[in-house]
Amino acid sequence: MNGTYKVKNQDLLVIHRRIKELIRQFDKVSFSHVRREYNKLADGVVNRILDENQ
């Protein structure tokens, strides 16, 4: 979200743009990265979605 990486996936780009719009509504916003090994639930959801879309 800080602009370090480009969003190339069109599905993610829509979400990225919406988040950028929502950020403007707040005085302060912070993000923190949670590595997959520390977030098993999110990792499982991502893997399921990736499997379904192959």
C-alpha cells in the first residue's frame, strides 16, 4: 500500500484502488505485514482460492 510494489493483477488492482479511496477518509492509517506462517487462516484461504482459479 506504500507504493513499493506495483499491482498487476486486475482483480487485486480494483481492491487496491478502493483501499486507497478509503484511506483518504482517515487522519492516520497503518499497515503491518503478517507472514503466512504466522497467519494460517489467511494462508489457507489464499491457497484455496488459487487452487480454484487454476
